[in-house]
Amino acid sequence: MHSPEEIMEISTQMGYKKTKKTLQQKLILGFIGGAMISLGYLAYIRVISSIAHDWGSFASFIGALVFPVGLIVILLGGGELVTGNMMAFSAAWFSKKISFIDLIKNLTIITLANFAGALFVSYFLSHLAGLTSAGVYLEETLLIAQTKISAPPAAAFFSGIGCNWFVGLAVWLCYGAKSDAGKILAIWFPVMTFVAIGFQHSVANMFVISAAIFEGGATWSGFISNFIPVYLGNIVGGAVFVSLLYFYGLGKNKPSE
């Protein structure tokens, strides 16, 4: 592993480099990122649906073991995920490598591209493929989506913080690992933990709530009411609880105004 100080520098440089990609690169890699997280969530649903009622929280743990494959593919194979970028872009901004406008513009582009990838998976690979349309798979998809939508805004916000504290740490530790095996382990355990706990991830929610919408079990107004507080919580989790705390904790300069 690199030292924490080295990881801070790597994260800063990664955030800077990400903002310098072309619009076409950002859109394509963002689409991949949204699709991979969605496929990880689809795997979660397919794994736990037949055992969820009998096995309780242990079923969620089993599902959490397969969910991290999405972020592993993104970070090792190439992809852009807005929740991970909330940490990296913020590190670059705190270090004055990018402007606040650069941060907002790039988060917006990657968010839209992630949404496109999530919709592709939820409609074509889940709904039309019949993987969330019947039986226990439909039941579990609707239950998960309704649980997320029904959460009060404050609960969704703080759940978003908890989620992206772990996701930001997964990306942070991945940047610090020097081997592919180390990177996989660094990603696996923090992501597995946030999923097992039940924290809310805005891009994963893009998939599961839209999947429920395509199955007639949710609405777009419910989607929006969930997305806003979870997304804001994800920003705080990645930018404040990872980038900012390490920025100050490791003795860096004051963040830009």
C-alpha cells in the first residue's frame, strides 16, 4: 500500500485527470459506470430473492458479497461513477487543482451518464429480459424500491452519507493499493459493508427504483423524492467524510474558497 499521504496525492491527481477527459469519454465511461453498478444490484436481487424471507439479514449479507463486482469493474476496467468521483473531484478541488465550476460540471455530466447506464440495465436487461418481472424477483425488486422511496428525507440523507463514506473509502484504498489483488480487496470490503448495512447509493437507486417503475410498482415522483436527499448525502459522505477529513488530517493546505 501507498502511505496515506501518497494516497491523498494520488486521489488529487486522479480527480484532476478525470476532469480533463473529453465529453465523449465522460459520457461513455459514465454510461459504463451506471450500468456496472446496476448489474451488481441486479445480481444482488437475483441472489437473495428466493431466500430473503427465510434467511433475514444473512440473505442481505450474501447479496452484499456479489454487489461489489460493479465497482471492481469500474475501477480496474475503466468507468466513471459519480459517487466515487465525489471523493476524487473534491480532493482535487481542496488541493486547488480544479475550480468549483469544474467540480459541479463534471459531477453533473457523470451523474447524467450514470443515469443513462442505470436505465439501460433496468429496462432492457431487467424488465424486457424478464429478470425482475415475475415471482420472487419482482416481489423483492418492488419491496426494495418501496423501502427506499418510503424513507423520510432526513433518513435518506444520512443513509447517503453512510453509503458514500464507505464508497469513498473503497476508492481511496483502491488508489492506495499497488496490486490488482490488493485493489479488489480494498474495494470489496467497504462496499460489501455499506450494502449489508442497508445504506443508500444514488446510482444503485437509479437502477432499482426505475426497475420498479417499469414493473408498475413505483413512480417517477417517488424516484425524485428519494434521489435528491440520497444524492446530497452521498456528496457529504464522499467529499466531507473522506476527502476533507483526510485533507486536514494529513496536514494539507486549507481548501479553496
